Amino acid sequence: MRSRRISEESRRIMRISEEQEEQEEQEDHEEQEDQEGRGQEEQEDQEEAVRSRRSRRISEEQEDQEEQEDRRSRRISEEQEDQEEQEDQ
């Protein structure tokens, strides 16, 4: 009788241990998924930051180019006006 009770107690302890182990494995798995999710979010954030910086840099380069073209156009216009004034004299 005593051995039966010990054996039942042993099975109960083993069952509880198995349940705890399964729960720990599930928690580990969930934690790993969370970390991977955070890692992916961080990577996406970094990629977005790179795209944003690249876009901003391209916009600045375009603005610089437009300003240069405007200055060149004004300079040419001024030179033409000066030439016309000289021709008029």
C-alpha cells in the first residue's frame, strides 16, 4: 500500500515537473518570438530612418541644384541686359 502511494506520488511529481517544463518551454518560445518581433521592428525603424535621411538628402540636393540654376539664369539675364544696354549706347 505504501509503495503504491509512493508510486502515485512519484507519478504526480513527474506530471507536475513535465507540466512545468512544458510551461517553461512555452514561455521561452514566446519570449524568443517577442525578441524577434522587437528585433524586426527595430530593423524596420532603422531602415525607415535610412530612407528618410536619403530622401531628405536628395531633396536638399535638388533644392541646391534649383538654386544654382536660378542664380545662373539670373546672371545670364543680367548679362543680356548689360549687353543690350551697351548696344543701345
